[in-house]
Amino acid sequence: MKLRLLDKKDLSLRVKWMNDVRIYSTMHFKPPILLENTIQWFDNNKNNNQRADFVLETLEGQVLTMSGLTSLDDDIKKMESYIFVDPDIKAKGLGKKTLFLQCLYAFEILKINKVYAYIDSDNYASQKLYENIGFKKEGVLRLETKRDDCFIDRFYYGCFSEDLDSDLFVYQVNYDSKEIIFL
């Protein structure tokens, strides 16, 4: 498997996944997500150095996950993480591999100081995923967001390069192509 940057050819699949209730129910965006708008978003962000969007794929080219890092401020050197896994193949460890590679990309290639995430208090799978990689729960944002007309808490998780459990997987970083491959 390898982590590579998102490409225009991935956008129709991205739209399909984002319109699946198993994805959008925990991601805080509302369908319908339209391909035309996603293409425009992609074109507008091609050269945006405050984000990096990824695909984890098999060596044969099957897309398994999509993820990304976004930043509001270049000076702080921290980026927010997001991940979504092909909804038909969830719970197979692909999120863990994606998050691990994404963090490596942030620390090794982008030279980011910290990766962080906001995770809903009832999203136990994501909390466990981030903790298993080395993220630490740093705070609680009380009644921060809504789901089904009810307010819920969100947790703030953070990870520095020294927190990342680099022994989880064997990998190779290709700095020229900006790809990371599992060995």
C-alpha cells in the first residue's frame, strides 16, 4: 500500500463516499456533495500550501481511504487531520495505516510540528484509532457540535512526532515523489 496525494481522477469516488451516510454522519458536512463543486474545490486548492489531501491505495491502484491535513496558520506549524475509509471495507485497520502514513507525511515531508483532530465524544472508533497511533486527548470542547438536534462534546487530540508510535509499521519515505509506502 502507498499514500499519495489526491488526484483529479479520485474525485468521483470521493463524492460517492462523501454522499454515503456511513461517512457523512461523523464528518460534519451535509449531502449532497456534487462532483462539479468537488472539482472546483480541487482546482482551487491545487497549490494551497495550507492543506494536503491523500489517497491510500493498493499497489494495484485500488483506493482504500481518503484523508488530509489542513492548516489555518503557516506560522504555527500544526495541521488538522481528517480520514474516511471506503465505507464497504471499514474495520480492517486501514484507518490506522492511513493515519500513521499521514502523520509521517506531516512530520517528514511537510515538517509540521503537530497534527491534531477534533473527534466527537460518541465516536469511539476514531478515539481508539487516534490513541493507538500515539495521539493524546488534550481537551474537551463541551457541547461543541450538534447531531440529531442534540448538542454533543468534541475531544481535541494532538500528536507530536515523538508521540507517533513509529514501530507500528515498516515503511519507506520517498521524498522526491512525496509518497510513503508500506514495506
